[in-house]
Amino acid sequence: MTTHQTACILCSRNCGLLVDVENEQLKKIRGDESAPTSKGYICQKAARLVHYQSNEDRLQYPLKRQPDGSFVRVTWDEALSDIASRLLRIKKQHGGKAFAFYGGGGQGNHLGGAYSRQLLKVMKSFYLYTALGQEKTGDFWVNGRMFGRQDCHTTEDVENADFVLFIGTNPYQAHGIPNARDTLKHIKNDPVRTMVVVDPRRTETAKMANTHLQLRPGTDAFLMAAMLSIIVRENLHDKEFLAKHCNDFDAVEKVLLNVPVDEFVRRADVPLDDVYVVARGFATARRACVRIDLGIQQTLNSTLNSYLEKLLYLVTGNFGIEGGNNLHSVFLPVIGHTDERNEKLVHTVHNKMFPISGIFPPNILPSEIDNSSEDRVRALFVDSGNPALTTADTPAVEKALSKLELLVVVDVAMTETARYAHYVLPASSQYEKFEATGFNLEFPTNYFHLRHPVVRPIGESLSEAEIYTQLLEKMGVIPKRFPILERIAKWEPKGTCHVGYIAALAATITTMRPNLAPYAASVVYRTLGKSLGPAASASTLLPICMAYAKKHGPAVMRAGVKGNKLTLGTKLFRRILGSPQGAIISTHEMQDVWSLIAHSDRRVHLLVPEMLDQLRILKDTKIPAETEQYPLILMAGERRNYNANQIYRDPKWRKQDHDGCLKVHPNDAEAYGLGHGEKAICRTESGAISVVVEVDDATRPGFITLPHGYGMKYENGKANGPQLNRLTSSKHCDPFTHTPYHKFVPAAITPLRTLPVFSDAAG
């Protein structure tokens, strides 16, 4: 038995873990008290990670699909040689528009993204689709307008706030804040602190709150606009802060003053007096912050919601302070900046969609494949993703995948998407290689955790670094050897901290062989990586550390990293490599927030014309009314005790809610003749599935919920739980960003016993 330090890979919090390993199997899992942020905290989901690491769907060898749909084992050389040949042929015949990439770094698996994105450069394609593109791009777009770049991302200092406003989020289950359940208990038990939850459900977090505004689904924009109007009408906005740090408040103020408060609150269907109390309390609190999540980012008015929630903390001056909302430094560049006003920006052929943060929305991918255009997507790589289950309109996705000329899936398990692939390539699991998350969203102190492998890779599985580097070599875009760089990396004295290697690398890719610059990640992996042994795939962190130290030098030194302009970044690199428990990488001062704003004037630009236009017409916007055919609103994707996206395939990991029940209010259960625990059919315009009913008074009447993270066919058996996206439509989305309205799906439910015939295809 050996004990290893690592981290959880289930959410953005990246909590540190201690894992006991025996005979290459994970045994006991517990929190690591030496982890710099979580300090021993662990939730019930992390404790069951053995079900991720060891399950019967794990891939061990490269597989090639046969004409009859079966798969046969092939060698890596056979697979990569054929894939390279087919990619080059498609590129030559159809150009870069024929290729797209989906994923490229799953949750906590972001080092691989540096290597996989190189394939887009080889193919001269800009078509990158990720899960963030169906969750967060509205938020990213608003950040770009208000803070200057779409990769300026805000965080919230919940643990130090006097007043916390949770909107469309349930951190008790979704986490997203430090040591979520402990933090919520501290707030609840502190009589001078206030917690308010805005959610159509009486969630676990809502039960702990001082006030729960249980609004009507899809009315978040109305409620937030009303709160902002109250704050401005009552002169509770922070005039000094706005004058010092923000532009164009006057234009925003005029629109907010015209908001019909009483009407908007009535449409949200919450007590008017409570809204006034919350608005006044938030505005007058000494330190207040807002925490939001997919509840307002995947529902009606999703982009406007992102704008309004930022106005709440900006108008009240709760930005750039302890206990407020803040920007944070960025270590791994998970997203970028792509402004649609740039005439040179590439749009998709079929939908004419522009990227946000360099990402395209998965909602449009099926139609970009399944159309008659000569420039349609013909080849697709899917890495650490399962769009056949996680993208809206599963039947449309399945149809599109089956029409591809080449589909390659890189994953740890035989997913639903992999079953449509021409080649399935086995990646090492997240506990069999050096890996990390890029979701380091902390301020003022930021950290990074490079996880060390705790068990050996199974079968012939490889790291993404090795898979994509070999593929680039097969495609002839990089050589297999770099003798000079390899010698420098191997023999450079440790005291020089890789300075000589960096100089030689820069000379190679900028002067001697600039054609290699797009593939620097693999060049570093093949050279510096060899000197790092098992940590080879982490070699790309060296240039990232140098760039981070150059940009945030004083903050890096405050974190205890010692070095000069030449060595600070390399010393940071060595700290990260030598810290299996995770490492503090920077400690900022509060005033550094203003230097993180990307606008040249270092001010927040409040005027976003598109959003003010939407706010002006909000009073004329109708919430879709319940119809006789679809009288209920389904939230397609609830976070519960035992669901975790798609990372767990083996259903035995669940201690509760094995079926992923449909939660129904008692009034609705009585109205539609539904009994607790019985089977029913949930229908939408897109399809129907079989569900198990759970009568639950925590939901609003007329509002039903299903969890995400179910529906996998483990060991090729029946789907274990609801396949949500047989109920969702790719067209039911934000018209600007194409973000799906998963939290607002008109639906109906019928007891199964009342239906004489029901097709097995529905679940």
C-alpha cells in the first residue's frame, strides 16, 4: 500500500486528495490537509473516484471500426498512419473548413489541450467546439465588452462577503466556491452575514439561506433588472466607485430608471417586499458578492442575464474589494479572445456563426456536418468529450456523426460517441499521467496543481501529448528528432534553470525553423520532455510559467518564488513540478484588479449597446406560456448528490437516485396521476424518454427536473438513467450565442401505465 497526493477532477475546485494505492488499484480516498486551498476538504463524489479509474468500459488498445459496426484491435502505427493519411487527403481536397475539433481537455485534463489544438493548426481550421461553448460563451462575450477581453474572467470572494447573492446556482451540490459546504455552513451560522438564493427550486443551498426568491423559471432577467432599478431609484448606487472606475453609467442609469419594477417582479412571481429587502440589503452591505452558474446561463435571456448580474456588483461598488467580485490572473489559457466585430474573424459555413473566446457552440455542429454544402465539416476529432449524449438533440448528433468521412475519438472509455468513430484511441486516465486543470480562478492568491500519476497506464493507452505528437510526426509537420535541443535540455546544469534551453528553443522556432512555431508544444515535449522523464507532458508548462512570471512578477515573488527577470519563470516551473500537493503561484494585492482589466484606460465599460437594447425591450418580451400539449417546464440538467457530468460510466458509483428520477411537485403529481416511484413518459417537441417519478415539494408547481450525467450504456447495456438530450432541441437557444435553453424546456409527463404501447427507443 502506498499513499499519493493528487486532486479531484470532478469540478473546477480541484480539491487536494490523498489516495491509497494497492496493486495498481485506488483504495481509500480522503482530503489532503496540505493542499494549499482545499486544506483537507472533500465531498462524497470525490471519495468514489475508483469508479472512474477502474471500470469495464476503459479502453486499452487502439480500435478500428469495421463496416458492420464492430471494432478490431490495431496497432498505434496502423491507426495513426491511416488517420494522418486521411486527414491530409481531406485537407488537400476540401481545405480547413472540412475539419473540426470537439473537446481537447476534459474536466481536470487540460494539459492535453496544448497538444490537441496543434491539429487545428495543421489542418488550417478554426473550428473548435467545447462544452464551454454550450455553457459560458454569453458570459465570456459580456466580459469582453465590459472588461476589454473575453478571457477577463470574474470570480467571487464568497468566504469573505457579508452578503452573498446566489443566482441560478446550488453550490451545496455544484460546488464552485472554496470548500462549498463548509463555507455555506459558516455563512448560515454567522448572524451578521446574509445569504440569498434565487432559484425555482428550494435547493440545499436555498434551505440554508436567509431569503429564498423562488422565482418563475426563465424570469431571472426581470428580477435582476427590477433589483437594479430599485437600487438606482433609491440612490443606493456607489457614485464614487462608478466615477472612479467605470464609464458610461449615465446611459445605463437611464434605462434602469425606466424599468417597471412592480410589473417585472410580478412576472418573476416572487414577493415584492422581499425583492426590495434583498436589493437594499445587497446595495448597503459592507462587502457583497454575486455567484451565478448555469441556472441563468442556460435559460431565457442568457446573455442579458450575464450582463445584469455583473451590473449588480458593479453599480453597488462591490468589485475590486475583499468580499466582492474580482478579476483573477490566468495561468493556463483555457479560452482566448475573438471579437465578432473583427472583419477577419472566421465564421462557420452553414450557420454563419462567429467564435466567442475562440470557441464555437456545439449546438450548431450537427448542422455544420449534415448539410449539402461543399464546405461542410467532413472530419472530426473528439477528445475527452461525448457529444452524442451531452449536446442538444441527440438524434441529430447521432445522424451527423454517422455521415462523417472521418471520426476519431480520443478518450479513456468506450463512449456513446466512440461507437460512431472510425478510430478510437485510448488515452491514459487522469490518474495515470501528469495532468492539471486550467480552472484556477482565485484572487488574490492563485494556485496550480500539477497532479502526479498514482497508478500505471493500462494496456497500450498513451498520454494526449504522445498521441498528438506522434500524429504530427506521421503527418510530416515536425521531425522525430531535435538533436541540438535534446542535448541542451539533457546536459544544461540545473543551476541555470533551463535558461539556455529556452534561448535555444526561441532561436529554433523564431529564426532557424519558424515553420515549427505552431507546434512548439510538441517540440518542447520531444526535447525538454525527455529530460523530465514521466513528467514529459508537463514540459509545456515551462514557457507558460515564464509568460506568467513576466506578466505577474511581483505577485509571483510574493508567493515565495525567488528569481530575477531571467529565472523567475523557470523557478516557478520547478516549484510546480516539485509540489504534488499543489503550489501557490501568485499572491496579488487588491489594487491589482485594475491592472487585470484589458481596456487601455483600466476602467470598466458599462455601456454594452446590444444589452441595453435587450433591456429596453424586455418589458415587451413574453415568457413562453404553458400550453395544453406541454404544460410543464423541464430543467434538463440538475446537480444532485450522485451525478457528475459524464466522467462516471459505471452506475454502481451512485449511492442514491440510481434512476436519475424526474422530480415533480406534489400538486403536479396529483394533477397528472403520477405516483412516487412509478414510471412515466416525459415528452417535449424533440422526443420522449422513460423516467422514474420522485414526488418532491422542493420544486415549484409546474416545474420538473432531471439530472445530467446519466444515460450511458455501461458495458454496452441499456442506458442507465435519462438521456436528457433526446428531449432538447438545438434550435431552442439564445439567438446570439446559440447557448441552449436547457433550464427552460416545455414538457409534458404521462404515467407509463396509461399508455398501451411505448417504443423502447424512447428509453
